[in-house]
Amino acid sequence: MGDAVSSLTVLGSCGAWPEPGRACAGFLLSHNGFRVVLDLGYGAASRLFAHCHDRLPDAVVVTHEHPDHCADVSALGRAWHYTGPPGARLPLHCTPGTVRRLEALEPRPHPTELFAVHDLGTPADVGPFRLTPYPLPHHQPNFGVRLTAPGLTVAYTGDTGPSPLLADLGRDADLVICDATLRTPPAEGEPRYLMTAAEAGQWAAKAGARRLLLTHFWPGTDRAAAAEEARAGFGGEVLVAEEDLTIAL
């Protein structure tokens, strides 16, 4: 067997709502032909279909129920209903609230008829990956996910405030995909549910990660400036999420 072929494609890089021509959170992780989607927010489905034109993905992970991370799972469900393998359900690892959101969007067929739903809070095997969840601070229950296969580790925070668990989530990872929503830190003492790019760099350094991909930018963010802020605290390679960017892993 030859070397593993792995890549990550950015489907959406925005937080809250998509900037013109962009989409909200979404990533396509491929490893030896297996494809897993990490989040699928506003506008991300059309890019997913462009990159999966030959067949639909093999599994979906949704970090939390905010619509900028899960709204377009409904579009994927429709595509699966009409074009997927007859009688099969697409594995979906998510929080319970995600299923309720999808049901509100489209109750028939019910999401549980389209998706084989798994509790994201429980470690699981997802194709060639071992998925390990990390509960991280956010406005809704949110799980960072660590996906490990032989020779490859990818970590994704979803949306999060600073947390000691970020060091474990990204420990020695080949790539950490990290929330960089805030342009400036909030006032001292405020609850922390999101991070700055500078904080993303600091936590990637504490984790000993090889590469850092900044994402979930608030619309209007100067992304080049955000990257420089992350580089101040992280000595590895800093990448900026851009729609349709594909990173070899």
C-alpha cells in the first residue's frame, strides 16, 4: 500500500453570517478516499457539492447547533435523500440540539431517517479516524474534535473561548483548525466564548501543533492582520482559511 493521501478543503471561513462570495463554517477532510465534513454552515453546501461531485461524503461532524455551523446540513440531507444509496443513512456526529434544528428546517423526511445520528460527546470511530471530543466553552454546547488516523492528526475547535483543554485537543497535531472570531479581546472579567487570532496562536503553541489554520472570521476582519497576530505567539506555519483552499496533509 502506498503513502496515505490526505487533504483538508475549506468550504466556509466566516462566522455569524457569510461575507459576499464566502460561506460560513465548513471543512472537508479526506483521507485515503474517506471524506468527512466538519460543520456545514450557511452557504457551505454548494462548495461541498463542487468538491464531492463524484459522490457525497461518508460522514458529517457538527460541533454545535448554531446555524452558521449546521444550517446547510439540511441541504446535504436533501441531496442524500434524492441521490444517496437507497436505504442507507449518512453518519452524523452532533449534539442533540443539532437534530432539533434540522427537524425544524425539514421534518419530512425526519433527519433521523436520513442520518445515522451519534452523540458527539462520545468518542467514536469515523471511517479511518478515531474521533475524540473535547467540551469547550461557547454559548451553546460545543465540542472540539480530534481526528486521528495512522500518521495523521487533525484538531478542530468549533467555536470556543480560551480553555486548558485546547492544549490537549491540539497536542502534536499536524493541523489545528482554530476559532479566530474576535478582533480584540473582550473586557476583563467577561465570560469567554470566542477567541482572538492571537489567542489561537498561543494555544497552538501550547499544544505543540505543526500548523495552524485560522477560521471563523467575523465579517469585515482583516485576515492578514489576524495571521500576523497569531504568528506572534506560534512558531509553526499559520494559514488563513479561504473558501476552496485545499491543504495537503
